[in-house]
Amino acid sequence: MSEYSHSPSVGIVAPQTARFSEPLALRSGAFLADYELVYETYGTLNADRSNAILICHALNASHHVAGTYADDPDNVGWWDNMVGPGKPVDTNRFFVVGVNNLGSCFGSSGPLSINPATGKAWGADFPLVTVEDWVDAQARLADRLGIAKFCAVMGGSLGGMQALCWSIRYPSRVAHALVIAAAPNLSAQNIAFNEVARQAILSDPQFSDGHFSEKGEKPRLGLRVARMIGHITYISDEQMAEKFGRQLREGLKFSFAPEFQIESYLRYQGDKFAEYYDANTYLRVTKALDYFDPAAEHGGSLAKALSPATAKFLVVSFTTDWRFAPERSREIVKALIDNRRDVSYAEIAAPNGHDAFLLEDPRYLATVRAYLKKAYP
Amino acid sequence: MSLRRDYSVIAGWIQPGSRVLDLGCGDGTLFKLLADTRQATGYGIEIDDDKIPLCIANGVNVLQRDLEGGLRDFDDQSFDCVILSQTLQAMRHTELVLDEMLRIGREAIVTFPNFGYWHVRMQLLMGRMPVSDDLPYQWYDTPNVHLFTIADFDALCEKKGYRVISRQVLAGDKPVTALANIRGSLAMYRLTR
């Protein structure tokens, strides 16, 4: 266990809701006439409003970044080892904002919320949203909170893509971008995994073209398989071997019941996910991943795409991450070097694959800690 | 080697406002010196996990990667100066690293412990591998794989067609001019093509 485990948590937190009635133009051409964003904040905004850090979440996470809820003490924020008093994102010094993205199923406007036009849940009718749309909505939340410029925008995986997008889309509003375990776009293989996950959901008879909740159903089987596929890509071959190997639960049964521990683990993860996650959200979030490609409108040149960015960068990758491998982070670093931007890059030799960005690796946490200390002494 | 004697010489060779790449930048002390005193910008390259937060704390842009094979991302002539401070002797592909330095930088600064130093020669004469301030390792734990003398390096520069802009040799803290390959313990070269 690292030193950080013993640091106190930010404690009891409570989500807040911001309602926006100015229409948001989406990249797809659709509009969201009005919408809500659910968010949490930790720490105190200083007098000159210069100590705010925006935390962007990845696929299945939310605005609940750190701390716990009074009525749900076991529900610890997804980045509680990173964010809190004395932690690398030190809530004694920073004002931290965690925001749930549009299209999510954890409170912000999305398939589960009511479509004001119909008075019924959006379900399958909620528009497809992109990383750019999320960032635009986050910028409006920043306006609402009186934050003209973030000291840092940071995130891992899909959250890192949002940080990258912020630096391009709102260069004057980001002093530092921390892009962790991310990629400048998805590879064909990444999209392929997403498509298999989507097909699992779309072909579940209980999906009903996305209108399952009206029928009181849920495409659990599809969500379950989608999560299993995702989970395989989050951990490294070596870690899976170390954690599960070929271990059996109770010997071979010559049946299709779970026999190997890895089967049982995947089923458990899949079942858990199918209960708390929404299928329409999963489809949308994986599409947002697939669509993200800032270089595309610059002839494929990431350097050109990043030329408006004025933030200083910390880019972090993990050696055993094969979902967004270090090579992908190095593409970002190269594009920043080509633009002569300030960038530091850490390539952490962690065994945990893509999931490493959520785990307690002392070298990783020390790097983020040192960076933010320098960014805001 | 707490005080790196080559740093002040290197700083003297860096033009104000230069764009610098420091290969094997350690905790970033040299780069910080160059940024503070010569307004240098650019990057340090370091492989060691533990050094990365130290560089960041020193305000140095550090890129974690292996020097051997890790320099391809840098464009031709994109830096004013590429520095390799007391590291060449630990490189496996000496010629490749030097070629890469002068591909990326208009100039290169290379510093290294002189294996021709009289004290080194004496220890060899006594039948033991030399250990000194500049060569602080035992033969069995040294990271150095290519030890060489000032005369060796001159010959390599000649062969490769590198032009020596400046050279400074130190014995302890004192500059050495005559009989440098015998009297000098630490050599510093400023090269170009």
C-alpha cells in the first residue's frame, strides 16, 4: 500500500444540479433545447478563481470523483486515490469540479431523463453526443461557476480525450491539460471492440430499438456481454494471468457453467454493470469514443489540430495498456513537440493495463502530484 | 559527483534563448540551470521513473523514453543544441546516438570521463579497473559499456566528419591544455557537422 491510502478522503459530498436553457448545438447537427448537468465540487475556489481543476470522466464513471455520500457510505468516488486533502489533486489547495457528461445515466440529461418535448424519458431518442459536445457543455458549467480559466483540466482514457479537446477548443480557458492513458483517436481495433459491444446490446431482444424502458424491460444480456468485452481490454494479459491464470472454481464439469475463475469474474463484472448502467448510454459513449479524432479536420495532422492549444501538458501512459498503448500517447507528445509546447511525458511501467490510470501506483501519483504542485505552487 | 563540473562549461556554450534537448537529463538540474541562466527552452529526456517527478518539480519539460531508439520523434535540425552529459560511455550504439544528436541539433555538446587520464592509467598498470570521481563504479556494477579516451573521441570525430567548435578538458576543477589526454579527467566537446 502506498502512502496515499492513509490520506483522508474528502469525506461526505453531495451532487448538485445546474440547469441550462440556452440551446446547445451538437456536432451531429441536432440541438438540445435545455439540459441539466449534475456535478460535485470539492475544496474552495480562491479569490481570483485561479485554482479550479476540472476532472473529466471516462466511459462508465460520473461526477462522483471523490468522497462518499451520507446515505451511501460505500459509494466512494472513482478517483478517490487521486483527489482529496493531501492527495495529488489536493483539495486543500484546489477547487475540484467533477461533472457528469450529457448522455450519461447518472443524473445529467441523457436517455434516462425526461424529454421536455414529450414529457417521457428520452430513451433511444436522446441525440448522439460527442466529446466536443461534452466539452461545450462543461464550458457552460464553468461559466455558471464563475471559472474563466481552469488551472487544469484532467482525465484518464476518454476523460483524457476531453482534456485534449478542451486545450484545442478553449485554449484560453486551460492553463494545464493532464492527458492520462488516452489516445488522439481510436484505432480500427478499438472501434472493432466497441462495435462488438454495441452489437451485443443492439441484438439483445430486450433492447427493442432502445425503447425497452417503456416496456419495463432491460437488455441485460447485451450489456453484460458488452461489459465483458470492455473489461478484457482494460486489463493486461500478464495481469489477467497473474490474477486468474487457469484457476478453476471446482474442477472441470464439462459444461458451459463458469469453470475457470476468469469466466466467473467476467460474469460477475457483466452482471453488476448490467444492473447499474443504461444500454442507450453505453451505445452513445462508445460512439463518442469512436468519433473523437481532432486531427481529422486537419488532414490527419494532429500537430495542426493542436496548434491552437496554449496549455502546458502532462501526458501519462502505462506500458501494459494495450487499449490505448504508450505509442498513442507518444503521438500526442510528438504533436505538442512539433508545436514547441511545454509538455512532460511519463511512461509508467505498471502491470495493470488500461486500468492503471485508476490505481495507486506511487510513481504515477508522484508525477501528477509534482506536476500540479509546480502548476499552482 | 555532487557538483557536476561540466555544467558551468555547458552553460557557457549555450546561446541565450536557445532551444535545447538534454539527453539523460537526470533530475533536471542542468536544464534548470540553462533555463534560469540562458533562458533556454526545450526538453529533457530521462528513462528513470524516479527522476520524472524531480524534473517536473524543477520546472523541466521531461519526456520519459529510452535514448537509444527514442529520438526518432524529433525532426531534423529542430534544436539549437543537443546535450549528452557524461552518458555517452553508457550508450550501446555510440555512433547512432551521436549521429542522431547532430541530425536533431545544429550543435551537440558531449561530455565524458577521459579513460586516458593518468590516474586511470596508473590503476590499470597496477592491474585493477579504475575507480575515480568521474568513474565511480566497480567493474561489476558499472553502467558504462564503452569507455574511451580523448584521443579515441578525436579519432571518431575525424572519422564521422564532426567538426569540433570548442573543447575543454578539466583535471579536478582546473582546466587543462597541454597533454590533455593524460592530465585531463573530464572532457567536454562542442560539435557540429
